[in-house]
Amino acid sequence: MPRTRVHNLFVSADGFAAGDHVTLERPIGGAEALFGRFDGRVIDGVHGIDEPVTLDRALFSLWGQGVGAEIMGRRKYGPQTGEWPDDGWRGWWGDAPPFLTPVVVLTHYPRESIEFPNGTSFHFIDATPEEALRTAQEAAGGLDVRLGGGPTSVREFLRADRVDFLHVAIVPVVLGGGIRLWDDLAGLEERFTVETIGWASGLTHQLWNRKPAPARGR
């Protein structure tokens, strides 16, 4: 059964997972301290670097395994708000975005899709979590769907009970502001089993797996 997965979601010790002032010059929006320990070289597998396979790198490398499509919020795609400007913007990643799959971008301002030679394509829709997930599942061709963030989108899908796996990396920094992950999610842990792993890097990894639905009586 295909799953909806969240990977490598970095959260500060005080619960913030993104900055709140994204601009062209500051794409992380003030939350840069969250990502100092992230090794993006391994998102396609640990075979990509000739260095020891640490716990952090092993978990980071799960990002692309078995994934056929991604869903992301508009803030992850770019800094623009409102109607899309005619500025030629094609995302933060240049001519070779790392996704290599269809990507559903959630926005209140749908627009034409954008395709890249490496297999990445962006599709801009205005949809509920349920509708967006159906669109992404159709595009994924039976593989899993990755929910790529940011935290507002992840929180909406958690609230709608549409997340099967969640990997959170808690970073020992205090941001003091930004966009929080856990707001309005009281009791979320009752739907998941939660494993916590600390590591020498200072990161604390949490693996949230949805509990099986209770069997129905006859």
C-alpha cells in the first residue's frame, strides 16, 4: 500500500521548522541554523559520497527511496505571494531540481505546469490535502508520495490524518520565532508509534509511524 511520507524535517528545540521572512536573498527566511548539520549529498543514497555512513546520513538518504511524487507548499517553491509575477521563476533549484518526479505545488493561484529534462515537473493546484494527495498518488504510479513541506503544509496533512510516516530531526538550537510544526496537533502521538534516536552530531531523530487501523469486528 503506497504511503505518504515526510523526511528530514528539521525542527528547533523550541518547535520552529522554518523562518517567516522568505526572500530571494534569504530562502530559509531566518531559520538557517536548522540546516547546518544536513548533508544534502546523500539524499539519493549514501553511495554518492566516499565518507563514513553515519546514522544521520543513513536517515537522510531515505528521502528518495520508493518515492514517485512530492507535494510541497508554495513557500517551499519560491518567495512570491499573491498572483504569480511574470518573472520567469522556475524554483530555487535552477535547471536541475533534485526531485526527479512530478511535484504538486499547493497554491491558491493555479498556473501552467513546468517540466524539466531530468524528470522533475511542477504542477500548481489549489486543493485540500485529500485532493492534493489523490493527484500526487495518480502521478506516483503506485510508489509512495513524499510530503516535502514546509511545516504549514505538513501540519495541514497531519491534521487531516493523511501522513503515514514522519521523520523529524530535532536540532539543538533555539530560534525564538518562525513557523511552528506542532501547533493545533494535541494528541497526535496517539495515532503513531514514535521512536527517538539521539546521535553524536547533536541531532535527535524521531520516527513517527502510523499505527495500524483497528480491526473491525464482524
